Amino acid sequence: MMSMKKILFLLSLCFAPMIANATNGYFAHGHGIKSRALAGAGVAFPQDAMAGATNPAGMAFVGNRYDIGAVLFKPDRDYSAGSSLANGNGGAFTIGPASENSGDENFIIPSFGINYMLDDRNAIGLSIYGNGGLNTTYDGGTASFDPTGMGGAGVTFPGTFGAGTAGVDLFQIFFNFSYAHKFSENLSVGISPIFAIQGFRSAGLNAFAPFTKTFAESGGTVMPDNLTRNGQEYSYGGGVQIGALARDVIGTMDLGISYRSKMYMDEFDDYADLFAEDGDFDIPSTLWAGFAVDLTEKLTLVADYQKIWYDDSEAVSNDIQNLFACPTAGLGGTDVESCLGGENGGGFGWDNIDIIKVGLQWETHPDVTMRFGYSHSDNPISSDQVLFNILAPGVIEDHVTIGATIETQMGEFNLEATHALHNSVKGANPFDPTQEIRLKMNQFEIGASWSKEF
């Protein structure tokens, strides 16, 4: 018989080729079609078997059911690089000038949840969902190199980073195995052991070879083998999520809180020369807290606060400026651990973010429920981190959402649409401070699911 790990890996293959979901950084703005239609709010408002992804305690209130859904996601990602003013030519490493749009703009994101009530007070369930969004493919562009950094003529090569088509693809699949227990009719707690699979590949990053620990430790004689173009590699790991839900705490107000731990993952050995700590790429911890209150018999207000600690992953949070301490490429550094792949290797420089989500649910007919939502997130990318984040321009701050549920004899049909409003970040190229780079992104998605009680 196949092991559980092999079964989950095969299930993940159904998700992996389709996930690209850069919304709140690279985390999904919500889990399940109903929550997504409320801009991701719902830690105190469980409505389906995807509730375990936000708050496992909610599974005690959703009954026996399964939910199968998918989202058509369309992100628009591009960058523009202005002309360099360094002595009229360029700096040590100058992008373009160019304006490029990433390819691969249409993705299908599936989800699945099932919940089973063991008795009136205990429930078990499974919620399968994904993160993604570090996903780009730039076929055009150019880059020029001046080893002296003094604005000489330099040499120009095709590709965003001077090594042909450039881009990265990161996906993460989560399997939340939930158990929830009701202490009373209005109070539940839940716990979810989580198994995670992630995959990564990169292309066109050869220009960063001199900034790797492998190259630096060899005195510039050994080129890194695990930096780029090594195909798709998988990593495995997990963590735990806990939550609580209290109903009718103040009048009709429900309160919920949930925390998902940092998930410790295997290293990406084939990309040990790219990510800090020899290819380590752990998944950040996350906190949700919020409320749901009935304004009228048919109108419910839902609000969540979410925090994502991106500094749990050095590969994501370390600044690219750490590379200037790497003892290579004539920059005067002395610390090999600041090189790519080192303990303090340069990364994407993402900050921790706070997110506010507000949703309104309105029962307009006994068989029809409408939903509306808005969320605002911090931008994890600051202006001094734009260069590397050409690969991962997760600069979205605002989402507006709408959705509906239609109940039929065949089950529930749920719909949602989301527009992540256009946002941009501009800043200087750290290798050529006279050049300005701007990252831009906006997103659209439509989703549907079918739900059935049993």
C-alpha cells in the first residue's frame, strides 16, 4: 500500500501546476469561495468545510458536508526600469532600460474540504488549499554589466537579468487535518496538524553566480550548480494550527481567533545556492482574530485582522543588500554567510504585514445569499527591495470582492469575484542607484464551488 506521504504528494500534483496566487504577499486572501467573497474574513464565521484553513474550531459548527471549488485567477505583473544616469552609461549591474510584462497570466486554483461530525460535540475534517504567487516569466528585457561599477561601457546581454528568460515559480499545498470539540453549544476549540508540500523552480539568474557562497568560498574558481534552471524541486514539512470560537459573546456577536505556527520545511537542495541557509524556505506563521455580528436577521457583518510573519523565512525576509557583505565581485565584503545560500544570504526583503478584512453577508431570498467584501494589507516590499522583487512583485494592498450562494435540491452553488486593485512600488536599483525600477501588479479572479451536506 502507498504511504500517506505518497498519497498526499499525488493529490498535490492536481494543485501544483495551476497555483499562482499573489495577494497578501504570496498568501491567499481567503480560503473557500464563501470566505473569498467576504475578502477573506471568517475566523469567527465558519460556513463550509474550508473553515479549517482559517480556524479549525469552526469545523464543529458546519455539520457533515463537503465543498469542492476552483478559482480562475488572472494576475497582471510587470516592471519598468528607467535609464541609468551613472556617468551617462550604467552601474555595476543595470536593468534594461526596459518595460516587461510577465507571461503565464491565467491559473486555475482548486480547493477541497470535507467535514464529519463524530457526534454533537466532536468533528473531524480535511481542508486542502494552496499558496502561490512567487510566479513570473519574463521573456524579454536586457541587462548590462560594468565590473568596475564606474559607468564604463559595460556589456549588454538579453534577458531581465542578462541570462535569457527569467522568472520563478513557487507553490505551496496545505493539508489541514482538523479536530474540533464543543465545550458547550457556544464554545469550541480546534486543532489541525498540517502537512505541506512546496515546489520551486527558477530561470535566468546566472548573473548572481558571483554572489553565491559556493563561488566566494572557492575564491572565484567554482561556479554554483544549485542557483537556477534546475527544474522543479519539491520540499516537505508541516506545522500546527489551533483556534477557538465563541458564539453570542455580546448579544449576537461571535468571536474567533486562530494561530498557525511556522512550518518547518525540507531544504530545496537544488536551489541551495539561491536561498539563505543552504536552500531553506520555511513557511511563515500567521494569526487571525475577528468577529461576526448579526446586524439584522438577514444581515451579518464580518471583520478579521490577520498578521503574517514573513521574517520567519530568511529567504523571504533577508534584504538583498546583504549581498554587499559577500566577499566577491569587487564590493569589498568579508562575510561569506551574507552570500546567496549563506546563513544570512540576501533575499527578497519582505516585511511582516497586517491585514484588515471586512465583509457583509445579506440573505436576499430564502435560497439566495449575497456577499461583499473589502480588505487592506500592508505592502511587504519596500522601495529599496525592488530589484530582486522583479521576480516576485507581491505589492497588492487592496481587494474588493462580491459573491453569492444559491441553494438548490442538488446542493449549494457558490460564486465569487475579486479585484485586487492596481498598486506599484518604485525604488533605486541597489547596484546602480541612479536607475529607478518600478514594480506593478493588479489581479482579477472568479470562483465557483459546489457544496453538499450528508
